Amino acid sequence: QAEEELKETCARQDLQLQEMGRRERLLRADVGRAKEQLKSFKTRVMQVCSPAAVGAAGRAVTEQQVIEKVKNISEESQKSRERERHLQEELSSKLSEEKEVSESVEVFKKSLCELQ
């Protein structure tokens, strides 16, 4: 009986090991695909940034230069959004002022007409 239990335990452990091996292979394949995707993305970013990031000497672009360029673009984008928000607020304020002035002019015209 002990021998049977030992055989069953060994069989279960073999199945577990096989399952763990299968999972490991799947994970390795996923990691490989992720690495390829990252490499492809990195290559595309370098290609896009390369013309803008090449120095005066025309030397090859480093990853650090691309990172800096992306950071600069991101900061410029943020500043543009803030500027746009500020201009929208300013425009809204000017429109409100214009509306008030227009209403005042209408009241003034009406008063003038009543006086005549």
C-alpha cells in the first residue's frame, strides 16, 4: 500500500513538473515576444527621432539623446496644453466682458430712445 501511495505521489509530481515546464515554456515565449516588440518599438522611435536628434557633426543618435528628445517633446506638449487652457480662460473672460458691454450699450440705446 505504501508503495502504491508512493507511486501515486510520484505520478502527481511528474504531472506537476510537466505542467510547470509547460508554463515555463509559455512564459519564455511571452518574454521573447515582449523583447521583440520592445526592440521594434525602440527601432521605430530611433528612426522617428533620428533626423531631429542628430547633432551638427552628423553622428549617430544615442538612446539617451532620444530619451531627452522625447522628454522635451512631452514637456513642450504639457506647456502647450497649459497655454491653451490659459487662452481659453482668457477668451471666456473677454467674451463675458463683451457681453456685459453689449448689454450696457443696449440699455443705453433704449434710454436714449426713451429720452427722445
